[in-house]
Amino acid sequence: MSVPQLNDEHRGEEILAVLDTAFGELLAADPAAFRVKFRKMAASAFAFYRGTACLFYHDLDAGNGGRIHGGPYLDDRTSRVWIHGDLHAENFGTYMDSNGRLVFNVNDFDEAYVGPFTWDLKRFAASVALIGYAKALSDEQITELVTIYAAAYRERIHALATGAKSDEVPPFTLDTAQGPLLDALRDARSLTRFGLLESMTEIRDFERRFAAGGGAVELDAATRYKVLAAFDGYLETLPDASLARPDSYRVKDVVGRRGIGIGSAGLPSYNILLEGHSDALENDVVIYIKQAQTPAVSRHVTDPAIGAYFEHEGHRTVISQRALQAHADPWLGWTELDGTGQLVAEVSPYAVDLDWGDIDEPEEIAQVVADLGRATATMHSAADDTSGESLVPFSTERAIDAAIAADEDSLVPLLVDFAHDYGARARRDHQIFLDLFRNGRIPGL
């Protein structure tokens, strides 16, 4: 990777500038939330990497001389496909699809956008290097893992591009998954909607309401009114087939939220309790409304047609997720609140993230990495001319397959070299960030 080498002082200033561009306004509005976010990022090089997609794309752009469409395997089509935008090894997990089937796949689409498909592959490869380093794997073992990921991705993309039947490339379900992916699906199956409701709500006067504490914040009347108005706007964005009975829309309670994920610091968020598909109290549904963020990729993709395609960031997040994820959450939609785009989705009782804590043996890691390579290819192939969105009006799997076929031998070295180079850079950057944070160098905190 041809990113210019800087000394630690200059690199520290560069990191501060990128963080200010990405988070400055939100940090000024909620410094306490960013103190929590940055302390989580300080915990490890991987946590730092997770929280700094903005820095990753800044470096990619700088390393490519600002030529966004330049680089191996990129042409007019493969440089503008739907991409996840933050594809690292921990952004995979389970969800219940709109057909009622538990699926293991990519999750967390807050950074999704349209850009070069290789950016997803590079971001994942560097995350493998960081995880491998943290688990004391040798450089040779990390090289093997990245090679396995690249080979699995290549194999699945080619199969999809050449018309493989659905039973030849099945999704990861309770029937088809193995190893840690199957463990996650079984854990998800053991969870219940009742269990989620018990953790967040209580029954008062024969009706379910949100319980105090646990990150819930009571709203004043004016804020509650605005949230309910936003909810009405959200209903207009749902597909006609999403809800079977009109009473499912009935709002029982509304609260603010605190303590949400590392990537959402400073973003206002609310929970809404709905009736669900029956009068039974155990079928109530919790959805969240969260201010959508500007994706890091968008600062480095300058095609005005892409930005103009979306009404706001909430609309962008939902359209991107629907494109990238087959049979997405039927509650997924968007709205506006105080003139700002919002993402709306269910707080799912069946969401279990892939847990790398107990995945330690190289053979098991290799099996997981291969499966994640296949999942990446399936995600890229879902978002094309059949997704219902005109922004990417061609078959992405065929475009990617053709681009790789023109230079089969270079994909693995490209990703292996990048993984080692950027993994080392991320570890160094983490130490620089830690010193900046410890010494009070981050403005606004």
C-alpha cells in the first residue's frame, strides 16, 4: 500500500483532522458519548480499527493519489457497486429474515454506499490481520487466512455469475451452517421475543410499557410528539407486505435511548413499543429510530448521481441494506426528525453477533474466514439489477467475475499485502491515538 509514511507527530495530526471531519459536530453536541466511544476504541487495535472507517478510507484515497476509480480490478462498473462500507470480521451475525428464517450473514449497514468492491475486501482482509495478530498467529498463518478468504470469495462470485442454482450456493441457515456460524444460529434460536420484552419492559395496568433504567430515557411531551410524528412518516416507507394487520402499528410507549453501539456515539435514538401481530402481550414489537450518519465512503466518492439518489442518510441506509441483504427486516424503513434523516428498524430478539472470543485454533479460524468470504460474495451479488434500485443497473457478480478473470493471479497478493501493511499501520495508529487521548490532545473531550 502506497500510503505515505509519516512520523508519529504528523500522523497524530492527520488522525485528529480526520476524526474532526467525521465526528466534530456530533462530538461537540455530546462529548460524554464520545468519551465512551473513544475509551472503547482505546481498548485494542481492532476496536480502534472498528471505530475509524473514516481513517481507513482517507488512507485508501491518499494511497491511490486521490483517483477513486483507479486500482486493480476497478472499472466503470466494479468501482460503483453497492458495498457494505465497514466490512470487518465482527460485522457478521444472525437475523430473522422476512420469511421467518434464521440466517447468518453480514450485518450493520450504517456505512453502506456505492463504491469500489475491492474496498470491502481490503477492509475485511486488514481486520483478519488484526485479529490474527491479537491471537498470536504468525505472518504466514495470517497470509494463509487472507488467501482462504480471497479464494472463497472468488469461488462464490464465479458460481453466482455463471448461474449456479440456489441449492448450490445456499444461505447460512440452521440446515447449512457449521462451526461457529451454526453456534451463533443456535444461540439465536434459543432467544425469544418474550425474553427481549422482559429485559426492556414491564406490565402496568394490564398493558406493556417500557421499564425505567437500562438506558431508557423518559421524554417530555414536545419530544414525544415529534417522535410520534416521525413514526407516522416512517409508516409510509414500509413495503405493502410488511405488516399483516393494521393494529400492529399501534404505539404503546416511547422512550429515548442511551448506551448504543461504538459506531453510533452522539446520535439521538428512540425506542417505540408496538402492538405486534396479536393482542397477546408476548408478541409486542420494539423498533428504534436512530439518526443516520454520513458514511465514510461518501466523502471519497464524488459522483453527484450517487449522492443525489438518496433523500437523506436514513433513506440511504435503508435502500443500501435492502439492496445488500436478501429478505431484510420487514420493519426496516426511514423517516425524518427535526429535518434529519432517521433509520428505523426492529430491535430484534434474534440478533447474535459472531463471537471471535473462543475462535482460536487456526483450522477453525480458517473455516470461519472461508464462510465469511462466501457471505461477502453473496452480499455483493444481491445488490444489482435485480435489487429494484436503478443506481446499479447491471449484474454486479458478472462484472466482478469478469474483472477478476482478467487477472486471476493478482487478487490474493493484493489482499495479502494490504492486510499486512494496513494491519501494521492500524496497530501503530492505535498507539498514536491512545497517546493523544491519554494526554488530552483530542479537542472537545
